[in-house]
Amino acid sequence: MFEIFTNAWKTKELRKKMLFMLLIVFVFRLGNHITVPYVDPRELAKLTNQGDLLGLYNLISGGALGRFSLFALGVIPYINASIIMQLLTVAIPPLENLQKEGEEGRKKIQNWTRYAALAISALMAYGTYVLVANTGAVSNRSASAVILIILTLVAGTFFLMWLGDQITSYGIGNGISVLIFINIISRLPQTLQQMALTASGNPMNAILVTLLLLALFIGVVYFSLGERRIPVQYAGRMVNGRATKAQTQHLPIGVASSAVLGIIFAMSMMEFPATLYQLFPNNKILETMTISKAWFNPFNRETWMYILVYAILVVFFCVFYTQITMKPEEMAENMQKSGGYVNGIKPGKATENYLDGVFNRVAFYAGLFAAVIAIFPLLIGKLDSSYQQMNFGGTVLFIVIGVALDTIRQLESQLMTRHYKGFLK
């Protein structure tokens, strides 16, 4: 791995890209420490120092939410808008047809995604303001102060979107993913420090948790690299007056493609009552749903029913997301038009049914693994209550490892065009 970065640094063009990314990181991290006006960040510790959805958002934002800085919302509104547009593209035929129009259609969908991100960021900014105001951290609650806070948070989100575009255009890797990666890595020293302080109380449990985290890391790496390859046979044919030979190619299906979103969807649903309770602390129904430790309450993190329902939802959303995003009918049609077929499977409807079955099986097993990853911090909390607020779980590892592997692949591909060996021997 060090060889590929060394070779990249020796290449003038890649060195410029790496230095540009370092500049972006400096600006990015600087903005994470500039607090929004009229807010005292010292009062916000209890809001984000928990292993709930807000704790995960604080980790993804690099602690900006806990400090209520300019980038407190991070790129979460844009991510939510992208997911919504992706789901709408599947559900609404005109959007699906627009996506098929090529680059022009995708640009229109991208613009609509930004408009949706604007609306979501404004809504999230107001909701975040209400949460912060309930903690007593806001010194000025006048209308002008509220508007200023909301505009500051929305502007911070769009500035991050612009930074992500700059990384994608002039740096290495996907800009939005790189920003999330930087935020998570920036919180790693603090997370390790908290674990070290917790470990001082029970060294044996600390050793066991460390070994489990190491096994989790290895498992996530192996899982992220996993693929289900479907062999596709292409018959020889005439292309532009030239005869092509018959060949066998593989249709790769990423095993972990739906894992992260499946976990986030499930966590959002499980933590929805607790988030509403923070917005409406006087609501007795939400208070009972959040605080009650009865064994049948699925919304309290300390109950086993929460763990069970959470795991089931992760599997469900992994399968659900795969079914609405993967399109076996289009794949089967394109394969037939290209003269390809799966060995032993008739082209057309039979191939579509075969692909649909493969997608569902892969999504189900991926969901099972993702469920284990998702409930890992909760099980650790059952082992030792001092670890109940641990945020550095499998979801974060999925994001970090996925972004790191994708960035390294892109860097390696650019090196290969310049006759460097990279990882290949």
C-alpha cells in the first residue's frame, strides 16, 4: 500500500491532486471548529455522546454536530436527497425514462437532487435548532437569530457539497465519500481514548472487546471485497463488419452494496421515536416508548426486543433496497440484445427470473451479515454497560473501508496508465 502512494507522489499530476486534497481537508476541518452564532457547544455533550442516530450523525460529521459548527449537518441532507431521488427514479416512470436519456438526463436529476437537498437541509437545520434549544445551549431565540442559524447551517451544507464536487473533479475519489471518510477518521483518536478510559475499569473485558473489534474489521474487509460473479457467455458475431470470437465474461454483484443503507434505514426507524422525544420532551407517549425498559418495548436500546427487531429490519431493508435498485429485467434484455446468455439458462424471462433469484439470495445473506455488524455495539453494551455509548460500530467500518478501497482502486488505475505496478506484481 505504501508503494502505491510513493509512486503517486513521484508523479507530478497525481502529486498536485494529493496536495489539492490536503488543502481541501484543511479548509474542511477548519470549518468544523467554527461555531454557529448564539450557541454554546459545551451544553451539547449530552445530546450526541450516545450510541443513537444522533451519535452516528455526529461521528459522520466529524464532531461538527456536537460542536454545532458551520458544518453541523455535514453532507447528510445531500445523501438523504440522493437516496430519495434514487427511490423515486424506480417508482416514477418519467424519472426512470429521464435517467435513460444519458448524460443530459442525469444532469437534470442531479439538479433536482440539489433542490431536494436544499429543502431537506432547511428542515434538518430547524429540527437541529429545536434540539439544541431544548438543551439550553442557545443564548438568543429571537426570530432573526433563528433565521441566521438556519441559513448558516444550510450554507455550510452547500459549501461541503461544493467541496465534494471539487475533490471529484480535481482530486482522487468520490468527493462526498472522501469528506465522510475524513470526518470519521478525525474522530478515531477520541473514540480510542474513550475506549482506553473504559478499559481501565475492566482489563479482561477490554481485551475481549479489542479482539472482537479486530475480528469485526477483518470480516468487514472480507465482506466488502466479496462479489458474486455470474458467468455470461457471448456468442461470436459481426460488429462493424468484423467477426468477434465467442467469449465468457462475468457479471459482478457486490455483496456489500446494500449493507450500509440497510443499516441506516433500520436505525432511522428504530431511533425515530427517541428523536421525536427530543423534539417534544413533554409528550407522554414518546416518553413511554423511549424510556420504558419492558422486555416487549422495541424502542429502548437496553431491551433484547430492540436488538431482535433491529436485526430483522436490517435484513428486510437490505433485501428491499436490492429489489428496487437492481433491475433484472433490463439486465436480461440487454444481455439478450448483446448476444449473451447464462450457461444453462434460456434468454429472456428465464434469465430475468434467475438473476432476480441470485440478487435476492445475495441480499438476504448480505442482510444477515449486516445485521450482525449493526447489533455488534449493542451486544458489546450487554457484555459491559460502560460500552453502551460506543459509536464506532460496523456501520462506520463499512463506510471507512469502502471509501478507502474505492480511493485506492482509483489511484491505482491512474498509476497503471503511467506504467507503475501499484499493487500488481
